[in-house]
Amino acid sequence: MVIQKPTLGGCLHCLGLGFSSQYQSPRQPAGIIKEISYVSGAACLYRLGHLKELGFFDERLFLYHEDLDCGWLSRLRGGQSFSLTTPIVYHHYKFSRNPAKYYYLERNRWLVLLQNYHWLTLLLLSPLLVAAELFLLVQAFKDGWLKQKLTAYGYFCSRANWRLIIDRRQFVQSLRKCPDYLVTATFCTNFNHTEVSNWVVNYLINPLVSLYWKLLQGLMFW
């Protein structure tokens, strides 16, 4: 039996995670156009010229976050992403498949964070990022993917990999036409619409993350 779980575009979380917008919400009427953080690689249209400006998809982001990264770069360049409710696309997906996915999710999340944020945003966001890492380590231990989480850390212990990260960051920042306070305007702070939602996330983590992010955005002039 196939269970249909409607979504409407991508939501880019301030901690570098990507989620499906309006997950499991009722289907919207046809013809509605809405700005979103990024478009899913499973169903998207790009202008070829704009995609060339962005350098296409980053090939290192194997399996996860390559579409999120491309949408983020588009916003840095002054572009926008939109969802349209008229077309329907079916994407066969199972959340709890190969455990190796957690390695790619965590490694790629940190790659886009380190490469795409303004350095001041990274600096002021660092306390929240550290707190999130502690939470994720506990969650990884409980759910059985601690090995994949630690292996993702191992990627960043290589000088050769850091050279690639620095080179990529220089390229990404060279694309920048918009400041972070505009780039991050559509970023989200809640985990409610994901399959990892629970009462701790809903009533403790979400409010704290939202408050911290709101304060940070109030400080942004870059």
C-alpha cells in the first residue's frame, strides 16, 4: 500500500537542514504560487543561464542537499524559488532506509553551512550550532546512527577536504549579490513537519531555536 504524504517545496532550516514544506498538509487549490527556500531536485525547473551562473549542482553533495545548496546559491545571487500547486509529481521515498544516509545528511549539512553563510552569521550562530550538535549526538546514539554521525566528523579532519571547502567557499561568496538578512528571509526554524518530530522538539527546541534566530536576524546588517 502506497501512502501519499503531500508536500509543497523545500524549507531551508537555519541549521542547514532541508525539509518538505507543508508536509502532510491538505492539498492546496491549483494555481497558487508561493515563494519557498529552494525547490526539490525530484521535481524542479531552472533557467539554464541561471544554473550555469551557479556552477550547476555541487558534485560533492552526493545524495542529499545538492538541491538545497543550489537554492541557497540562487538566493545569494538574487534569485528566488517558487512552488506552484497546479502540477502533481509523485516521488517514491522512504525515510528510514539505508543508515548510510545519515552520514551524507550530516556531512553535506555542514558543507553548505561552512560554504554559504556569511562569516558573521556563522560566528553568531555558533552557540546554537554547538547546542544542536550535542542534541544530534544524543539522538544518533538513541536511534542507532552514531557511527554515521562520527564518520561525518571524520571527513572534516582531512586537510585536503578543508582545501576543497575553502576553495568552494571562495567561489560561493563570489556569487553573492544579496546580504544574509535577505538571503535568510525564507529560512525556517521549526522541525514540526518532519518525521523526527516529538514533544521535546515541538515544545522546547523549536521555541528556543526560533527565539535565537529572531534575535540574530534583528542584528544582521550584512
